[in-house]
Amino acid sequence: MLPVRHGDGAQDLNALLRVGARDVIVDLSHPVSLARELDFHRAQPQHFGAPAATSQPYRTPGFSGSVATGASCNCEVISVIPHCNGTHTESAGHLTREPLDAERVVPSGLLPALLLSVVPVAASDVSETSDLAAQTAFAPQALIIRSARAPTLPYLSRDAAQAIVQHGIEHLVVDLPSLDREHDEGRLTAHRVFFGLAPGDSSLQQVRRPAATVTELALIPESLTDGPCLLELQIPAWRGDAVPSRPLLYALLEPAVGLPQTGQPESRRDRRNCGAIGGNPGGIGGIAEQSAGSGASPKRSLAHRSVAQAERRQMGLAETVLRG
Ligand SMILES: [Zn+2]
């Protein structure tokens, strides 16, 4: 087998970026793909009872579509249902009569993002509130939710979806097949809240958040640590309300030590904590304080901060964002 580069970009390519009022150093060499690999010839996601995605040689008279059977080159016909067969990104067009192509909505380039792990809880065990912790110094546009395993498929509660909207999140990435319950009689409550579409409405004109996107069926490695990061949503230039996607997560490196930070005066704490995209933890991300006594700053560090259980509880969202 030939060695092939998989995942990593050019080596030692780091960038100093200004995100809002903060300078951060981003590791551009090692983006982490949050996409599931789709192997057409093995087990694959088939949510909502969908058929498997397929890939077959394109056959015409005189051409078998496969080098293995005598053709001059390989050429496949692919059949896929983006919503059901793998990682995909969708727009509000998922719910409207008029088309809204995800391709038109998905922003190019890097997005300030936040990775957050949550623990599903039984719907009967929570009375939802949107009582989140107050302020966050950094304003992520994208939220990546990694859900712990649960006996049944978790989904977002209405309150959680509302809280996410209230915190200005435009792009939501989840490792679930859907924001909503698999069978919810077509209500798609969390989708509607997130895209800003009232129950029963199906006109594009009625969509209040047409720039929002949802990415489902992502695969979020355990190795990633909760915290601020940058996200890039990569998609093909296909029409449709949903397209296969490859979300790339870029970790933040050391703080831009020694570099003047714009905005707030730099403090020692900012430096030590990397302050990555924001010094002051809290808010939706519940970005926790730097764990005490962690003298050695790990390098590729989403890990500059650890989200303590107590802080998680305090912020509400983490505990109740998903219902099993
Ligand atoms: Zn979908």
C-alpha cells in the first residue's frame, strides 16, 4: 500500500489569527476531521430506515467502469441519501417548500467554535430551563456537541435548542443522526427552533435564521478536549438542502504570548490560560477555568481548560441539552 497522507496538512503551519479582540495561534497542520468515513461496501449509517449508500461501476456498452474488469479507468455511480447515510450539513431548506441550498448557506473559511461534551439525561428526569450561566468573553459562532453514549438515541430538548439560539450559535454540529427524536410525528421541534421556523410553517419567507446550518452524524473523537477551537465546514458544491460534509476542527496552540492583545489589557492569567478565544469562561460553553495547578501547558490545547463537573452543572446546558 502506498503511504498516503491522511488528514494532516502541510507541516509546521501555524497561524496567528485575530478572533474578535483576541490573538490566537492556530495549528493549521493538524485539522481533525469530524466526518464519518463512508465505506460503500461495509456497514454504514442508514438512519430513518434508509437504504445504504451505494457505489457501482458506471457501465455502458464497451466500458465496464472498472479497471479490474478491463476498463481503461474506474468510474463509479454513487447513490447516497445525505440525511441518512453519513455526516452531512443542512440548511433551513430541510423544512421549506422553496429550496434553500446548503451550499449557499455554509460559510467558507474558519469559524470561532466551541466543543462541548454533554451527558444525556432521561426526559423524565429534567424540568428544562434555559437558565444558563451568564457571560462568555468569547462569542463562538459554531457549537460542536459531543454526546455521551446513552441507552436510547438522545435528542435536543426545546429549551436546549432555544438556549443555543440565544447564545448566537449559527452553526451547530452534533454526533447524532438528528437534533430531534427519530420519530416525533414530523414536528422536528429542535430543527424548527434552531432555524427559526414556527410549527406548521413551511415557507422560506418565514425562516428567521436562514443563515443557520446544522451538521448531523458527525464523529467527534474522544481525544479532543472541550473548549474553544476553530471550525471549517467543508462541503461539495452540490445543490440540495443537505450535502455530505467534512467538518474540520482546528486546535488552538499556545497563547500568543508576548503579543499585544487587543481589547482588554493583558493579564497574567490571560497568558497562562491561553485565553484562547476568551479569557473569561462561562456562558454556553461553560468553558471552565484552567484546572488548578496545571503548570505545564499542553501543546495542542483545546486542553488548556478542563470542564469541571461542577461548572458543567452550573451552566445547565451540558446537563440538559440532550434527552435520552
Ligand atoms: Zn439531517
